[in-house]
Amino acid sequence: MKYKSVFDIIGPVMIGPSSSHTAGAARIGRVARSLFGREPKWAKISLYESFAKTYRGHGTDVAIVGGLLDFDTDDKRIIKALEIAKEHNIQYEFIEESAVAEHPNTARIIIGDENGELELVGISIGGGKIEITELNGFHLKLSGHHPAILVVHNDRFGVIASVSNILGSHEINIGHMEVSRKEIGKMALMTIEVDQNINESIIEEISKLPNITQVARVVD
Amino acid sequence: MFKNVSELVHLAETQNKQISEIMIEQEMEVTNRSRKEIIAQMDKNLTVMEEAVERGIRGVTSHSGLTGGDAVLLQNYIKKGSFLSGETILDAVSKAVATNEVNAAMGTICATPTAGSAGVVPGTLFAVRDKLQPTREQMVKFLFTSGAFGFVVANNASISGAAGGCQAEVGSAAGMAAAAIVEMAGGTPSQCAEAMAITLKNMLGLVCDPVAGLVEVPCVKRNAMGAANAMVAADMALAGITSRIPCDEVIDAMFKIGQQMPRSLRETAEGGLAATPTGRSLEAKIFGVPRVKRD
């Protein structure tokens, strides 16, 4: 079941005009920001299908940039997000893609600064609910509605167990977990949705484990 | 977790509870939160809805200038007393319009189930409030009942115009509202389901064809008629009229119709009203040039 809570239906409280094109778009931008861990210096945003055709009218552009600035769906600053991004010296670019996407409301966001970059694909499935379907080339399924951590690691035995042991020792319950890899024995990604927020010390503990390359946190 | 309307109605009737209560209990179980927290969150949503209705009734205009002010016109017309249909129904229509006008003006609203269809549920709620004089608690329950039916639609069909057309947005919203009106008026859980089925049947096939891609034309007036549809269907269900096609099958039909709908009629602003000469000229006026290729 894609929708689990009544507040997915009666909600979110948001700035209009479209739950999928404005609120959902803001949420996709905010997940990208949260995974990147800081304000990006530049952003390339590709829009597909209904997003590409109607983004100006719906404020999808404004909303994604608002999300990149860490604004929530009901934050009135979303309306002025493009101006605020300019004040922060963030370079942004929108690309209207003509390719057919898996979902009619799809955005590919590439953000970065001098220290790194991140590429993410998000879909807005209706009523403001979103899913992250791709991160740095990995396919995944992340709702963005629960606290989650993403762990990039080497594809070796025992790595998954060692990460879940640490979560278990801090009494953090895993609600949903997915592992994907590009090739056997190479780089892999764990997507772990949990019930409680994970604090920085736990992230550090996981980062120190053998075969772990990167740990990113998505706070609810 | 209830998967469909028939399970939802069965749960309510065997436990002798209202639909709203089943929804509250499920939310407590799924999210592991207390009743108090859940009710408080819904109460906040209700406040957002009330503020949007009040703001819209005072009058707003969207940035494009395409919509705004119709809720005021209708309220003034009701006050003159010369209306033909009925006071409660027109009040519901004007309050649905009010909410969507605020949405179009980039105001704050609560999606029910989406922003484009955010007018129907609060519009009908604040209109029947004057007639039924519910307590605040009953008004919050109205939103849980709406949410329960919307939850089934979202999981079994769609609530996205881009995926399923306007039938998935205003159609779902109107069905949700009809069911909640029935509960508030003292109807049974089965009657709630009948009202939802009757409403949605009359919204099947509705396409999503926004002029210039804006959630304004025809969205605002579709919310108006969604509210009217919900009010009439609620009265029909309360009168004992049933739908020959069960509610779950209507929802399934809506899903399949959405899948068969061409892309041009699913929120791309390429077909329908968006592609009319006036639709295109409004688009050109707002954006300087026609953004979307002509057919």
C-alpha cells in the first residue's frame, strides 16, 4: 500500500497551487538538500512529462528550489525561492526534457559545490507524496516520509549485518530496508527507513565500520 | 488495515462504530501515535481549511488574474435570497470555490486529497456546519471519514491528475465529501459507501486539462460542481438510494479509465480546454508566448 497515513490524504498543509507539482516538488528538492547535507552552490534540474509541460504554471521550479533551500511545503518563503536562491548565489538551471519517464511527474536533480555533487531522481505520486527512485545511479525506493539513512558501501559479506547491529544496539527499529548494487563485489547502497531519528554519533559509528564509504541521513 | 471500502464498512458495522473511528484507530496502529496527537493534527488541518474558506469568501485574485472573486459573487447572490437550487448547496459551492481561489493565489491550504481538489471537502463541511450544528469534534471526524475513503482510492486507484485525470482528484474529493456528509448527518457506514459510489460514478471520465497548466481554469469550477455533486449524492444515499455498482468496483473502474486516458488529457495542458482557441490565447497572454506546441 503506497499510502499508509490518513494525513497523506487530508494533508499536507501547503502553499498552493498543486500538491503534486508544488508540495511534492518541494519535498523532492528538500530530500536532495538533506542527502547532500548542505546548501548546494549550483543545481541542474531536469523535468519530465507533466512536470516539464506545466512547471511554470504550477510553480514546480520555485518549489524545487525552495526545497533545496530547506523550506517545508507550508513555508511561505517558497513563493520567493528563486529570488532567495539568487541572494544565496546559487546557480540554477531548468531543463525541459522530452523523453518519456516512468512516471508523469518526474524530476532529476543534480546539485553540487566545490566539495562534491549528488544526483537524484524523484517522482511525485499524488497528494504531495513522493518517492526517490534513483540516487547517484542506484535504483531505490525512498518515500521521504520517514527518517532514513543511506549507506554507500563495498559489496562484501557481513557489511549489512554490521550496520543493522549498530542500529539495533541503539534500539532503532528498521521499518523498510533495501540493498542495491551496480556490480557484484563493487559499490553498493543500503536504503534504511527507521522509526526514530538517528543522531550524528550513530552516523559516525556507522561511518567507521569497515567497507563503508559514505553515510547520509534523511531526517523526517 | 482496510484495503477497500467493503472491508472498511464491514469493520465499522460489525464493531458498531463510525467510519471516522475506524480511521482513527488504524492511524493509531500504523503510526504508533496517541489518539490525542492524531486528533490534534487533524484539528490543525481543520483550522487551515477554515482560514482558507474565510479568506476566499472575502475575495482573492490569482497572480495570473484567471481566477478569484467568484466565491464573493456567490455569497452576495445567496444573501439576496432569489436563488433556485438551495442555500446549503450554494454555500458549499461558494466555499469550495473560495478554497480553490486561495490555492490558485498561492495561499495556504490543506490538500484534500490534493491541492487542485482542496475545495470540495472543506466547502461541503463548512456549509453543512450551519445546517447540522456539529461540535468541533464532529467536524474533525468529518475529515477522518473523508480520509478513510480517500485512503482506499489512493491505494487502489489514484489521486493524481497526471496519472488518472480530474476524476482522480475532484472525483475522489467529491466522493470523500459525500461519504463524510452522510456520516455527519447520521447515516450508516453503508450509506456513506453508497454516497461515495453515486458521486464517483458521476465524475468518471473527467479529464485534467488545465488552461496554461495552471490550477485555475477549469479546476476552480470543477471543485464547485464536485461540492454540488457530493451534496446531492449524500441526500440520495440518506434517502435510501443505493448504487447498483458497488463502491469498490466504481473505484476500480475509475482507475482503469485513468489508465486508458491519453497523456494529452492528464495534466499536460496539451488537450481539452487547454487546447481551445481561448485556452491557448490566455496561455499566450500569461506567458508571453504559447509554451506548449499547438495540436
